[in-house]
Amino acid sequence: MSIRVSIVTVSDGVAAGQREDLGGPACERALAEAGLDIKIVSRDVLPDERREIKALVEAKADSGDVDLLVFTGGTGVAPRDRTPDAVRAAIEFEVPGLAEKMRAETGAQLPVAYLSRQVVGVRGATLIVTLPGSPRGASDCLRAIADLLPHAIALIRGERPEHPATRKGPAPR
């Protein structure tokens, strides 16, 4: 399955040209290294502005050109970190298990990962994932859910994919 991906870096410093975008390229590498068949359809940089983030989610998802919309940055607890709030205002429903999986897997190694407010949700036929702004944090989070992305996207598209055989541990009795 080919996945059309749009990557958005949310950072006042990057948007102002004061810092290099390291998070966006890290997300692209993590998706490719996970073995996913991805096609990057766009790369954007936005300041930490709630209205701009919400408008971009709506435009990208409503265009029908993007299967996976990945945001890096703005998911913490600092005063300007509002990416999850903006995304939540634009999505139709959340997929909390994916956000929980990211925090659980990254938090086991780095407890401050539990301060990240990742949100995963759906608008139309687009899966939207918010990630930390740290390149390593964003990459680690994407790796934590990469195996589930094709299945989730197929379901969102209305397809009926086979359930992946990923059960861990003994079968229930």
C-alpha cells in the first residue's frame, strides 16, 4: 500500500527562519526506515498558531490528496504548544490508542515523554498524527506506531484489510 504523506513542522523559530527544520526530515526518514511505501506530497512549516494549524488540517484532509498528515512540534506543555488543541478542533474523532502506544513506548526509556500531548485522529479519509518537536522524539514515536499505520489507513479508506498477525503473548483461552 502506498501512503500519501504530508509532513508539517510547527515551530515559531523554524517558521521565522531562525532555526533549521530537523523534525520534518526526521519524520520522513523514520517512515521510510520503517519500510512503509510512502510518497511525500507536501512539506510545510507553520508557527505555533492555533488558527493556522487548524486551517491546514482542514485544507489537507479535505483535499483528498493526503492519507497521513504528520505534525512535529507544539505537543508539549509550554505556553505556545498548541498543536494538539488545534488538531482536536479540526478532526472528526480521535484514535487514542495510537497516542497511548507512542507515549508508552517512548516513556519507558525517557519518562519526560509522558509530558507530550500527542493526539491522533481522523478527518475524512486522512489520519492525523501529532508528534514531539524533537527529531528523536518524533522518530521514536513514529516507529512505535509504524506497523499499525497501513492497517489504520486502509480502514479509514473504507477497505477491509486482513488483520495483521501481530498478537504478542499467548492466545486468550
